[in-house]
Amino acid sequence: MANAATKRPVRVAQRPGQAATGAKQGSLPFRPQHGGRRPGAGRKPKGPQAGVSHAPRAPLAARFPAHVTAKLREHLPALRRKD
């Protein structure tokens, strides 16, 4: 094996007419854009009544159950515990 001090850097073969200055970053034909709203972006609506109505719901009668989420204070026990 050769000593590390005697090793020479390996030369890379170049194509004819290629400059020895190294590679340069190429440019792409895109507009500078960093996300955000773009024309044509997003899911396309499907069906005759696509999307969600933002009208308020009709009031529920007391006999119909409703799903309720409640947050208790820290010192109260959990509601799901039997004891």
C-alpha cells in the first residue's frame, strides 16, 4: 500500500469543451413562489351540492340526545369512574 502522504488526488475526466471551473447551479423556468393560494389548487367539488352548508342547524328537541364535551376542573374526579 502507498503511504497517505504520497497519494495524489484523482483527476476526473472531462468531456471535450467542458470548462474545468466546476458545475454551476442551473435555473428553472418557475416563478418564485413559496406556497400559499394558487389558481386551480385544492380538491375539486364533486356532485350537485358539493361542499358544506354553513347555515345554522335546526334546534334539537330535549328528547333527542346530543354529544357534549365537557372539561372538568383539576381537583374533580373523572366522570367515568364508578367510585
